[in-house]
Amino acid sequence: MIDQLMILAEAGEHATGGVTPPMVGIGVFVIMLILLGITYLTGGTNQRKRGDSDRHGDH
């Protein structure tokens, strides 16, 4: 799919003088990094484990 996107970007750049294929590639890379960051933050693996002193109600 990304190769088709690059071919489309090349064709559009030649036709209209628009965005170059490297800019499209960089944009896709940045979007993937943002999605990876959101996945990491919402995944739960970066959260601390609750210790014995953090529990409430256990006296």
C-alpha cells in the first residue's frame, strides 16, 4: 500500500508540482511514530505496579 502511495505521489508531483515523494515518506513515518506513541501510552505497559503501601482499605 505504501508503494502505491509513493507512485501516486510521484505522478501527482510531476503533474501539478505538488508534494515530493520524500515528503510523503517522511509524513507517513511521522504518522506511524505518532500512532506508536499513542499505542505505548494507552497500552498499560508503562504504568507502575501497585505496591503494598499503595493499597487503600487493607489495614
